[in-house]
Amino acid sequence: MTKTKHLTQVFIAAALLMSVGLIVDALKTAHSETDSDWGPKWNAKGELILPSDYHTWIFLGSPLTPHSLNEGKAGFPEYHNVYIHPVAYQIYKKTGEFPEGTILLKELQLTLSGTNEDGSRVEASGRGFFPAQLNGIDISVKDSERFKDTNGWGFFNFGHHAPPYAETAAVAPKEACAGCHIANADNMVFKNFYAPILDAK
Amino acid sequence: MTKTKHLTQVFIAAALLMSVGLIVDALKTAHSETDSDWGPKWNAKGELILPSDYHTWIFLGSPLTPHSLNEGKAGFPEYHNVYIHPVAYQIYKKTGEFPEGTILLKELQLTLSGTNEDGSRVEASGRGFFPAQLNGIDISVKDSERFKDTNGWGFFNFGHHAPPYAETAAVAPKEACAGCHIANADNMVFKNFYAPILDAK
């Protein structure tokens, strides 16, 4: 065997080692994108940045409190479509607990205009309520340290109107959201409305 | 350099080559799972197999036709939570058309029992309707060849009751589902109810 052949083999082995290293790095990056980069994003002012991909998140349920049934004064008119981030959902399914960094996102959605006093109308499938214009976003974030004064959850309003919504939001005052969740919700989340899907086998 | 060292180097190089090959194969497999294996699955009898992961699909909207507003006779009582497969959704977002193999899945969900004649009740967020027990699944599949007699969509019932649902379903007779969609829906899909989320920017 010549010295040249020997060097060639060493070079090939080194190149292969580097390739494996690069591939392993690439896999690590892909892993971290799905496993750890999923939590809330904050800007320099400490405001929450609105996630851009929430329509691909996990739907948990849609309480419906139409204006028509609330003398036109529903706090959250119409459908509340509630979503959870997919990674938080996967962790919840394993542990039964919302992990730190869980985002629950509520998008409000108006109903098609009613033809009855209760706001309902008739479509091919019967009398009821039917989804229409999207109309606002509220978010709650679990962070036991950052929001220790409100039982570990912070609340954010991105606007109660048609899109586009605000791109960032400061945490809402305790009396605006957290107070009602502290008084009425099971451990800060109205989980009984979401349990049928969240806890489905 | 000894012959043993030489063989060791050749062995290491071969092992590294195999490792790279295995990693490349693994990446190819991961790719094909997300890119082409997303359509409907059929058993040997030509029945549709119920997807197992539909709670992670894209939520499109939830028409609500409660029994209480339909003299106890709603064809699809309560919430109809409608989902689309994520890959079909991504293709729709690019093309504006449901691709061949699109699955639209409707899971029925009862409401918490009402305290008013219209079936509504009062919770912290107001008077309205609130999600409760899951209660059935219907699926429609776009396949222009297989379902050419019903405008390219087939309809399947997996049970109108609490889970577990049927694991497979034969296509429903034309008069059971397709007829109503042919008569009432825009191109077979009640798209006006889903457009606010489906077509959101």
C-alpha cells in the first residue's frame, strides 16, 4: 500500500465523519424546532407576539355565546374557537398537565345573521347557528414565574374585530381576564368545555 | 502501516458509508410519510378506514343545529366540528381547490344540557351553548373516479353515538348524504360555513 492510498483513505474517512456530523446537526436542528422552539415569543418590550400558524393548531372546542342570547352584550360574542399549540397538546396527552409555555388561543367567530329572535337561522342541516366572519383573538400563556401573580397564566388581547389583528399584545390587567378565570375556571382553564376533545382516547 | 490497520480503516469507512445510507433512507421515509401517504385508506372490501389522528387536523368551523331548536329531530344534532387533513389543507391554500384524496371529517359534539327552552344555559362567559360529549363521525372523500356518480365525493358514516366509532365504513347510499349535498352545497361542500377559516390569509 502506498502512502498516497493511505492518505486518500484517511481523507475519505474524515469527510464521511464530517458528513455524519452535519447530518446529525441537521437532525438536532429539526428536532429542536419541533420540541423546544414552540413556546410563546416575546418582543423586546416583553409583549407577546401573535403566532402566525394557529389555524394549524389543535382545536379543542367552541363555546357559543351569541349576542342574540345576551341582550347584545356578550363579553365574547358568538363562537369562541379554542386551540392549543400541537407540542403542548402532545405533552399534555403524555402527562395530563399543561406544560410551561402552553398557549391556549381563542379566536372569536361571528355567526351568519339570524332570522329568529334567538339569533338562529335555517340552513339545509336544520335550525341553528353557522360560522361567519372571524372577529378577534385572545391568548392565555402558562408561565408560572412570569405570571405568578395570576396563578401562573397571563392573558392577552389582540383585538375584538375582523382580521388583521394586532401583531403584539401586552399582558392584560388582572381585572380584565385573569380575575374571571381565577373566580370561575378549574385551575385557570375552562377545561370542562375542552376536555371532550383534549382527553379523547 | 500494517495490513490490520489498513483493514480497520476500510471497515470504518464502510461502516460510515452504511450509516450515511441508513440516515438518507430514514430522511426519505419521513418525507414520503408527510407528502404522499395522506389520502384515504381503504380495506380489502373497499371500505374507508377511520383515520386515527383527526384531532390533530385543521379545524374549519362548527355549524350548530341543536335538537332543542329542531323539535328534537336535528339530522346532525348539536355541534358539527369539521376538519380537513393538513396536507389537503396545504394544497388547497396553494391552489384554491380540494385535491383528489381530500378528506373532510365531521365530528358531532353534544352541548351541555340546557336550562332554557332553546337549549342554552348560562356559564361565566354568558348565555349560550357549550361543548360536551363527542357523538359521532361522518366523512366525505374527494375521488372523481371512484365517486363519479355523486359528483366526485363519497360519504361515509362511522356512527352517531359516543366513541368508540366504527373502524371502517362502506360508502353511504346516494340518498343518505350525497343527495342533500348535490341539492344544497356549493360544488358538494358547504363551503360558505368553512370559508372564513379555510380562506383566511
